[in-house]
Amino acid sequence: MRVIRSTAVVDQEADRPAETSVLRPRRNVWRIEQARRAAVLVDAAAYFGALRSAMRQAKHRILVIGWDIDSRPPLVGPEGEPEDGLPATLGDFLCALVRERPELSVKLLLWNYSLYYALEREPLPLLALQWSTPPQIELCLDDEIPVGSSHHQKIVVIDDAVAFVGGLDLTIRRWDTSCHRPEHPGRVDPAGVAYPPFHDVQMAVDGPAARALAELARWRWERATYEALPAVAARSVPWPEQVEADFRDVAVGISRTLPLYPGEGEVREIEALFEDMIDTAQEAIYIENQFLTSAHMAERLARRMQDVPALQAVIVAPRIHHSWVEHRAMAPGRIRFMEILRAGGVAGRVRLLHPQAGRDGATADVMVHSKLMIVDDRLLRVGSANLCNRSMGVDSECDLTIEAIDADERRAIRRIRARLLAEHCGVEPEEMDRRIRETGSLLVAIAAAGTERRLVPVDDHQPVADERGWTLAGFADPRHPLPATGLIDRALASVKARWRGLLRIAPIIIAALLLALAWSTTDLAGWAQPERLQQSLHGLAGTGWGPPLVIAAFVLGGMVMFPVTVLIAATAAAYGAWPGLAYAGAGALASALAGYLVGLMAGENALRAVMGPRLHRIRDGIARRGVVAVATIRLVPVAPFTLVNLVAGAARIPILDFVLGTALGLAPGLLVLSTLGDRILSILRDPSLAEIGILLAVLAAWIALSVGLQALVSRRRRSRS
């Protein structure tokens, strides 16, 4: 699988920016690509409305990468109701869209989040967005990231032609208009609970910039699912109809954070871009950010403001962090951030403010979730990265930056800054722009607050952080992924595997319950007694029909999930160690092949509907370690014998791997059951050292034989390729 890393930058000399440019590939951007149009979408109502319009025009593929994806948020614009005749909520809208356009594919990639966030998320997203939707909609939970990290990128790409990047996920408790009224009938979560005003920013781009973001999104999908998505050659551009471009024919820098994956280097372009943007500031820095905990960036800002006495900074952030963990973990970092600026003697030129909205005597704090930075009128940056340690090297992030190169682009950046400040201060954008131009100071321009909306100083109510807060912050906001031991990795993998397994085999569980009902209401359970089977098979031992009937019994038993070990034990008891071993081995292999053929005829789509796109990853792992993988599943029965057969056939595992792996995996059980016969129960009750030694020797020989056969099979395939 091709990996997109820091080496995958624009290499052509002609494509590199001038030496005076802040954006520098291999340092603070991955790629610099042209966008025919770029627009800043302020608040979720504007973004959701634009995204809905673009999705309505999609013809080939919608690819969503998110920290959180929920089927229930209203995907509607500022009007609050859909105007296209399709359902309002995201999940129902996507279902209606793909039914209307069957050739359209929707891929949803959601971070396989930690249990802490489970209470904030939609229960069972696989059920809501995978199994309860048409087959064109596929959801994958992405756990391809170090322990303690999160996938924090928020990217939507439509037909590889239009892309959206910013701080907004397609989830609940995000929708709001730029009016930020203290109360709004559309600002209610699925439980009917009203939530406070919410502010965020997204950027839309098309052209080569969108195609580059599509490449990044496809890489994320391939890494999680082992399914390589082809690029889309769209004939039309699904640009949202109601969105007016802020920029035309503009260069866009794409920056990333990617943590240290096993065997791969980390990417810290976002951290370098924060540093370089601060180091080039001359007049004003405007920041909107949810978290301010990076002491390194605070020190960098303090040094720059010391070097440039005219430099001012306005930082808009939430008044408080709402959850207990965020408050205990992130608030101490924000306190330290401001203490560093005060210690540097520059706090008088810095304002840390939070927006407050009012109407008819009621007021409400506006939740600031945006991740935006504007330096002078030269640099505009929108993305997913917070000014916290996690965003610099622990979580995956993606930011877009526009560096103005002419007067028109500088004016566009000034207009966007004025629009944002005007929203917070309750004035018109033209009025805010006039104040800034006349006073030459952001601090003075925002001092005259509006009557209903205003920016209020943040007061964290304590001069220093307490010791417990710093301890929690070290775990919640580390500078590097947490060092996890193999034990932790295995424990987490085991928990995730158990939950995923339960979800995936839900249809099998239902079938098993039906079989259990049949066993309890019919005489089927009686046949599971080895003594009864032994008597029946013993009667066939003296006839010529015995061997084929025994094999037929194995095949039929496999189809109804009859315990294969019972059949093996009964065959050995009826026929003896030999030829019972041969009959049982032939029957078990015949049963396995029959199940394999049924799965093969059912096809991959049937299995994919149950397991989702991660089927590619599982199949790839078995393909690379086929014999050993199948043998291990047989030796350690993590799934029923019949289920393994069906999965192997539907996933089109090479039949040679399947047969060899099945034979090796069943061999120890066949040998033990056939040779020990009715002594096996007494051995389990009172095993001797000699018998234990024999079993261990057999197991070691089996492992060596499995690895050796896999090496031979792999060598044979390489010689043919």
C-alpha cells in the first residue's frame, strides 16, 4: 500500500514557491496546489447547506473523513429546512440520495474512538450508518493510529472535484447560524435537549487543491480498509450553488500532522506552519481556537511580540471547557499559555476573549470550536488543528492555508477577518473593516462592543494550575503519542476485536439461536451425544457404505453447525484409531470445502454487508500469511467451524491456503481424539507429565510445519509472479 508521507511533496522546481514565501514544502506544507475557487464558510448552517448542495450534485463518490460522524444531525442551511425534497437528517438524506442515484458511492471513515467519548457519540454507528443503509453507503471504523492518539481530520471530498476542510464534523450539536441567538428552535439535539450557540469555520476548494485532498482522503481509506479507491475523473464540478468564492485561482497549502506509526516517520507540518506564521507576523495576529495549551507556541509568540513592538494579537476561545476532563486537562494549559505571555511582558498587546450573544435580555456564551489563524492581511489558515500539544504530533490533522500574493487576495483576507470579528461584536462587516482601517488596531476596533453581541475577556479564575490538573494534562494533551506497552496494545486490540466480532457475526448469532431452538424442541440434541453417534456409526462399520456415509454426515453436520469435534470423537470410537483417523480427517476436510464453496457462491458482497470494508484488510492479512492464519483459526477456534468456512469462501482466500491451513489446524485435534479415544476425559482430569510433554511436542511440530508450508507456498507464488 502506497503511503503518503512528507516525501510526497511537490518536487518540480517550477511548482515551488518563491524563497520569500512562508509556505515551504517539506517543512510546513505537504503540497501547494491551485484552487479555481476557495471560500470560507462561517458556522455550521453555512457549511451544512453548502455541503448538501454539493452532495446533491455528486455523480460518482462522496468520501467523508471525520473524528465523529453521526446519522442524526440536520444537514440543512441557515433556513433550517431542506428545500430539495429530500430528508433533513444526514443518514436519511444519504439513503435517499443513493436510492435516487444508484451509481453513487458513499464512503464514511470514522475514528474508532476511545470509550471515554462513547457517551458523546451515536450508539452503534455501524448499525446506523452501515447495516441500516443501502449497500452504496459504507462505514469503516479507523483504528490505524498509535494508542492515545485520535484521527482528528475533518475532510469531505465529492467526486475528487470539491473538498471541504475545517473544524466541523458531520455530527450532532454543531448546527447554528451566524446570528448565534441565545435560543434557537433548530439548535436541539436528537434527545430534544437545547444546546448553546456554536461557532466554527470550514473552507471549500475545488480544482487541483481538491484533487490533492482527495488523494489524502483515499490514502486514509486504503490504510484503514486495504481497499484502494480509484481516482474520479469528474466531468463537472459540484461546487455548491449558493456559495460565492472568496478567492479565485489561488494557491492553497495543505499541511498535516501524522503521528509516529510503526515503521514510519511522523509528520509535523502543522507545528512548523504555526511557528513560521508567528515568526513572520508584523501587525496583527487573529486566532480562533478551542484549545490553547502549547507552551512552545506561547513562547514563540512572546518572542515575536518582543521583537516587533507594534504587533498585536486577538485570541477568541471558549469561555470555559464544558466537560470535566477538558476542564481539568486543557484549562491548566490555557492558564500557562497566558502566563508565558505575561512573563514575556507582551500581555498588554494580547486579548484572550470569548463571544457572548444576547437577545431580548437573555445572554449565552458562544462555544468556539473553530481552528483559524490570520496573520496581518497575508496569511489565512483554516483547519482541524488546535493550538495544543496533541495537534502538533499526536493526532492526525489537516489545515489549509492561503498566502496572499496580490492586492485582491489581501483584500479578501481582510474581508474575512472583518466578517468574523463583526459576527462576534454584533456589527456589520463593513463597519468592522472601517474601524480597523481608521484605528490601525484590532484591539481598538473590537473595544466598542455591540449591544447584543460582544467579545468578553476570558477569566480562568485561578492564577496557576493545581497539581492534579497538570497530571491529567500530561495524559490528555501529550506532545508525543503515549508509550504503550505490548500488554496494553494487546488488551485494547482484544477488547476491540471482541466488540467488532459481536457486531459482525450478528446474523450468525441469530441463526445459532434458531438452531438452539430446534435443538431444544426436536431430537437433534440427542445426536450430539458421542455414545449415540458411536452406536449409529458402529452399525455402519461392517458395511461398504460406512466411509462415504461418515463423510456425508460431516458435510451435513457442517451445514447445520453441528459440533465437528463430536463427529470426530464418535468416528474414532466407532472405527478405532485407524481407519477412524482417516475417515474423520476426510469428513472434516469435505465439510470445510462444502462450506467454502457455499461462501464462494454467496460472494464477497454478502460478507461485506456484514463485515464492512475492513473485509479487504482481513483478506489481505490472510493472503500474506494464508496457511498460518487459517491454521491458527482452526487450532484456536475463535469462530465456529462453519463460519470460518463461509468467510474463507466469500473472501476468496486461495483454496490451497485454505485446505493446507485447515488440515494443519485440525491435525492436533484429530490426532488427540483419534489416538486417545475414550481416555481423553481421564487425561483432562488427571494428566501426567509424559502425556503433557507429548502434546507439547505435537504442538511444536505443528507450528514448525505450518510456518514451513507457508514459506514454500509464498516462494512458489513469488516465482510465478
